[in-house]
Amino acid sequence: MFESDNKQNNQINQVNFDTQPYQVSNTNQEDTMYYMPDKFIKPENVKNNGGNLIFKLLVIFLVLGVLSVGAFAFYLYKKNNDDTELNQNVLDLEKNQNAEEKVEEISLDTAEKRDQKRIEDIKAIVSAISLYYSQKNNYPGSLSDLSLTLKEIPVNPTPGGENYIYTLNQNRKDYKLTFILEVGANFGNVSLGSGKYQINSMQIVNTYNEDESNNNQNEDNEEDNNNDSNNDFDNDSGIMQIPPKGPDVDNDDFTNAEELLFGTDIDEQDTDTDSYLDGDEIINLYDPLSTTGKLADNITIVKVYYNEIQNYSVLYPAKWMSENRTSDYKETVFYDDKNGDFFTLHVYDNPQAITLLNWYLSSAQGTKSEDLITFNAKKIDGLATKDMMNIYFSANEKVYLLSYKVLNEKELNYYSTFLMFANSFRPIQ
């Protein structure tokens, strides 16, 4: 067998290197196929691999196609769900808005609720006017000027009431906003009954008086036509019928309202037990909560207001607000932000330094000296009307007017506080 193999090997070698034709002899069919060179088998293998590759590519394309179709179907499903949810949200939002509108409509079905809406409207308008003034240093000519501040100018809810009326004084120093309540409502801590009211820039609400409004309009016109050097003088000196003081449970010359304002004991005449009445201590600038302290030292109950431009300082309740009404700081208001009586301080120039009495008589035409009280306070000239609601001081070639403004004409709730306010006045040299 080995010889036969060797022989075949010799023949194979001869085929590889002999260029002449040859014939294989004494070799069977099976042996020839077994020893056939690789080059005669490779073409068949290449053909089979190509078929497998095409089949694999087809499978991949088919899988990718299925995945693409599935992804597109999922996208459509998701989009439809999102659109459905969005549409539902829109419907829900519209439904809620409609419900809110219905609630708003229902909330105005009674006179009480319409009055409450009117109070809210008035407060919103007053706030917008204050913002307008702070930005432009003057009051708007009409409510339509507030369109940049208010998205929608409030209007009177019907039925009942009247349109809100805004009137600006001729001198443009103040305004009045008129409104009507059907049955009444609370404005801050003030209870208003049914009727017609006016509110001004200090948020002071008064009962509407047509005759008074006409008189004020005429006074404004006269002031505009007056060329006198003192045409800016605010004649607050007229003697009025002083209403009685408000309730005073413990009879210490300190009303119940003042007890709450300064934190003293409403049932005790002498809160700090130093043998002095609470009211007397406040008026004379002593601390009613301390046996030894001065009022100015207790910053929890009083503040010191310094006006370096007009050269003065004054004490006022710590719970109150102070507001300059003019750019030259000649008009300042001291008030409770919850509404109530308030104080004003005006400054007038007196360049000739004439005496306070002569200045007053020349400025307030028709006034008699016997209607006035003159005094000297802390080495400065003082003068007051007999009702003691207007007190004047003269210093620094200026005249300072301190006034008590009554909101409730039936009682004075802060008169001892006003005397404290006046007694604390100090000119700054």
C-alpha cells in the first residue's frame, strides 16, 4: 500500500510541474477524487457562502423592517394618546374657567357680595393710583390712565350702585373716588353702611356730600385764580365744633384706641405704677411703660421723624406710617394704615421772618387774634386755634402747621397722641 501511495505522489508532483498533457493510468475513480487539489473544490465553497450571506442580509432587512414598522406604530399610538390627553386637559381647563366664571357670577347674586366686590375694586384702584403717583409724581387725569397698571379697570357690579367716579382736584394735589354701597360692607376696620362714599389719596373714606364737593371745587378754582404770594396757604385754622373724646375705660386721659396703639393697660390708669396717668405721660413725652424712661427712648411705641430738608423732627406712633406728599417735603402725613384719624404737618416759607401772629393774620383773612392762643414752647413761638386742632410754630424763617384730621366726626380717638405729636416738635438749626 505504501508503494502505491508513493507512486501517486510522484504522479501528482508531475502534474504540478509538467506542462505537457498526461494520462493517469492504473488509478481508480475513488482515489482520483480523494486526491483532487483544493483549487478544484474552492469555487463550490464560495458559491455556498454567497448564498448564506444573501440569506442573512434578507433576514436582517426583514427584522429591521419589522422593528421600523413597530416603532412607527408605537409613535402613532403615543401621539394619539398625547393628543387625547392634551385635548382632555384643554377641555378640563375650559371647564374650570367656565366654572370659575359661574362662581363669580353666583358670588354677585346678593347685595352683600356686590358691596364686598365694590370694596375690593376701590382698594385695587386706590393702590394703582398710588403706584402711578410714585412713578410720575402726579395723579392720573382719569382712570383710563391706569391701564398699564391694571389689566382691566374695575367697574361697578350690577344691579345696584353706580359707576365709580374719579375726580381730580384742580390743583392736582388730591383726588376723590366716589362709589355707592347697597347695604354696606367693612373697609378695613371701619364698618360702612349703605350710602354714597368718597375716598381720597390718604384712603380716608367719608360720606359723600354734594354741597361740600361743589364747595371744594369752587375753592380749587379760586385758588387757581389767586395770584397772592400766599396762595398755597392751606387754611385749616377755622374753628370747628370739637367732638368728644372716644371711649376711655380707665379714665386716664388715654382713649381705648390709644391704649391699644401704645400697648398700655386698658383697665389700669397707671400701667407702669409710677403715680402718673398713662395719658399725662404720653402728652409730656414720658414712657408710660417705664418708671424712668423718656418716650423717645422706647422705639417699640414711637418713631422719630427727621426732615432735614425742612429742618425739623417730631415723634409719632411706631405703628403708624409717614408719607411725604410733595417733592420738597413740605407736606407730610402721619396715619394708621388701617384707616382712622390722622395728623398732617405743612411747612410754609417766612423769608421776612415776621412774627407768627402777624404772619397768620395776614395769611388767614378774616381771622381775629382773640380766636387764637399764643404761647412759647422750647424757645420758639407757638400759636394754636382755640379748638387746639391746629398748632403753629415759627423757626428757621419757616412756619410749621401741625393739624389733627378727624375721620369720625362723632369722637376723637387720638387727641392725647396729637398733643404728644405737637409737644415733640423740634426745629433743627
